[in-house]
Amino acid sequence: MAAMKGKDRKVKDDKGSGDQEKLSNKVYERELAQLHAELVKLQLWVVAKGLKVCVVFEGRDGAGKGGVIKAITERVSPRVFRVVALPAPTEREKSQMYIQRYIQHLPAAGEIVIFDRSWYNRAGVERVMEFCSMDTVKRFLEMAPPVEKAFTEEAGILLLKYWLEVSPEEQTRRLEERINDPRKIWKLSPMDLKSYSRWYDYSRARDDMFRATDTPWAPWFVVRSDDKRRARLNAIAHLLSQIPYKELSRDKPDLPKRQKPDGYVEPNYPYKYVPERAWPVA
């Protein structure tokens, strides 16, 4: 991981986090802040060098994709780090070539595009929920590697694909939390409930997808996500390790002097101030 004291933060893919002590919020926030600083350095490098980066996140419902993506993007520019989370296709899009609706969102120079689910919907949810035939899925799995090779070789895109792996017990806990927590009910759809019962159908779909599309030019990386905090830190650290970058030199600016009022007087205007409530301090 260029420019990072965290070369020693490199993810160890052969070890899980199930037997590790749970991270305190203080430690998590400290480590996340350091990774955020590196993501800003990466952002400046990508813009300066005109790099094109595409990151795909896939996984079962409740695996934590949204949390990982939020952790990646909360301290960087949305103009550089673009998140793409497409809704169900329209009737017009259904009549197009399948990959067409995704291609238009691929990164241009100086962009990092993050797909919250992607064209791999066809290999996962569409297959499991029987929205398409197995022949269609098979054809997709045959075509995905050469199409992605064109992305990387012809378009010069660095393509990284992450699968978030959650255990059945943790998935159950998270989906039950969505049912009972009014802040999270929007995350639960009838499709989630229906797909929840098809754990092993999803396992078979995942296995077939990995066998067919885990390639040298577009590899799959698995993030164990039962521990949300560790999953977020591991995913960000690994992402940084996959993109060569350096910290660009910059002059630290000084704030200029503020202009003098030159006769300006605050108006006697009836501003509609937001009420300032007496919030508890502890």
C-alpha cells in the first residue's frame, strides 16, 4: 500500500476474525481515520493520473455492503468516488443488451466507481429468484470474463470485485434487527424475506460465479463480514493495497485575511431561525 505506514496493515486473507477480540469503538474510529486519510491521498492520485477504478460489491442480503461502502466514501469527494446502486430495470432497459445499463456507469479518467450490486445480479439474485433461465445464467457466466477483460485491457479500468461473506446466524440476527428497528425497516424488502429462505441456492450460485469469473484481470476477493467493524477496515485496507498510489506533495495553504466591512451593516431582517433545543449533554 503505497505511502501508507500500513503496509503492515495488509489484510491476511487466510485468517478469519471470528476468534479475534471485538474492536472497541475508540480503536475502530482511530484506525478508520487513518484509512480515510489514505483514501484522500488515493483520491488525489487518481485524479492527477487520470486512473479509472471500478469496485464491485456483492454478497447476500445483510452481508454489510452498504456499511462498507459508506465507510469508504464518507470522507472523500462524491465527484471522484461515485456510488452506483441501480434500481430494478425499466421495460426499456429489459429490452437492451443486459450489460448496457451498467456500461454507462463505468469510470472515466479520474474516477472511482463503486457498484452496490452490479451486473452480477444475473449470477445471483436473478438466478436464485428465477427471474431468468439457467441457460441465460450460463451464458452470462461464459461472457462475463471476456467482457471484463475488455474493460481492463481496452478501457484501462482497474476492476476489483468483493464478495462479503456472512454466516447464516449473523444474517438472521441482522435481518431480525431490520424488522424491529424503525431506523432500518427501509432496508428490508419482500424480496429479502423471500431470498432469506434460499440460503443454499445462493451458495450454489456464488460457487458457480466464482468458478467462472474469478480471473487474473478481474479477481474476486472475499471479505468475512460477521464483524462489521473489522470487515470495513479490512476491505478498505485491501482496496488501498490493490491500487498503486503515492502521496502528492502540496503546499499547506494559509487562510487569507478577511476583507474589511467597508460600511456593511447587518440587516434588521426577521430570519426564521431553527429552534435550538436543550439537548442532553450526557
